[in-house]
Amino acid sequence: MTRRPDPPPLQANEIAAVGTGTGSFAVLLIVALIEHGRLAADGHEWWIGVTAVGVGLGLLGLLWVVPRARARGRTVPPSDGAA
């Protein structure tokens, strides 16, 4: 039995993926700060910290993926026309 060749690596837009996640955490952080009183009353004040850490890690992720994408000479992966 012969082994099939490895499939080509997936092309992904890392900047869009990390940026979307970071933006989502930023929106959630704003909502959590607005609802701080209710979160504190329910014992869920730690949600603010979780969203803040999500934003921070997302920003670190952007600091990592943007230079990588530029070094490879692309910011958007090539499209093969498939949706």
C-alpha cells in the first residue's frame, strides 16, 4: 500500500482571524465595563479580567502575525475562487 502525498498547507488570513478575535474581546470588555455593577452583584466580576486578557493577548498576536505576513509578502492569502 502506497502512502498518499501530503495535502498542501491551508492558506489562511491570520491577520483577519486574530483581528476579529481581538475586536470581539474588545467589544465584550466594553460591555462588561458598562455592566460592572450587575457583574459584581452576581459574583462575575472576573469576566472583566478575562476580556481584558483576551484583548491583551490578541494585541500580542497581532504584533506577531502582521510582521510575519509582511515578511512573506502578503497580507491576504491568494484566492483560488472557491467559496
